[in-house]
Amino acid sequence: NLLTNSSFENGLTGWTVNTGAATQSGSPAAFDGSDYFTAGSVSTGFAQQIISLTGTGYTTTQLDSRMFDVEFGGRTRSAAEAVADQGELVLTFLDGSGSVIGSPITLVTSNVSDRWELVSSRVHIPTGARSVKYQFLSTRESGTTDDSYLDSAFVYIVSDSIAGAIES
């Protein structure tokens, strides 16, 4: 897994987050370990990391070969409220200057409250990509806190010849 502190067991270390964000444990119980991300008392929140693809040991020639994919995702859930707060995962490829390549890939969650939902996808690494931005976005729909949660986040580089999904 290329993400740092992917299950938030070390607080928010390694993550860039909105003001007021925190980790939470207890109700509900975490999917992995004891903690997970919560955006706090905000209308919209986020947790994100930017991962250098060249920093993972791949050369620019390998990355541009279109022979590798990024598999990304995480476990999400929302609090049991009349109108559930909304979560989504967004993956954005960036070139060497940090400019966006193509369109971000957005995975909208089901916002279930009775379990941790696996949300994931797999996409080709586009030519020119040198880093990738992984984001969890959370939007408050009701109440005073933004109660869409993230745990067990993941980003992997895999050969496009490997079939199947990697599950965290």
C-alpha cells in the first residue's frame, strides 16, 4: 500500500485534512484497527495524500508504458441519520509539474450505516503521470457534524496483466 497511515492508527500523520478533522474510535467500531477518519463539524471535509509514482521505484519509461494500473479504494460508511452524509473517493493523476492529467476518477459511496462498504476501482496510469492524488471527500447532509467516515484506504501499482482486485 502506497498510502501512509492508511488506517489512521497514527492519527492524521501523513494526511492533509480539513480544519477540525480528526480520528475517531468506538461508535461505530473501526473496520481495521481502532481508528478511522472523520471530517468533524464542517459542511465539507477531506483527507488526502499525494503519492510520487517515480518515488515508488518505477522509471518514467515504465510509467509511460501503459503496462501498469493503479488500484485504489477504502472502506467507508456513514452515521445512521435520516439523511446520510455523503462520501466519495477521488483519484487524480498529476504530471511532473503537478498539473492534472485527464479527468479525476470519482467513486461515490452508498453511504451505508450498517457496515463498512468496500469502494474501489482500477485504472491505467496515463502517459505523463508522475504522481497521484488520493482524496476522500465528505459532505454533511444533516446534523451538525460531517459523519461520513474512511478507514483502510489503499493505493497500489499493479501490472495490467494481473487480473482481479486487491482488497484491503
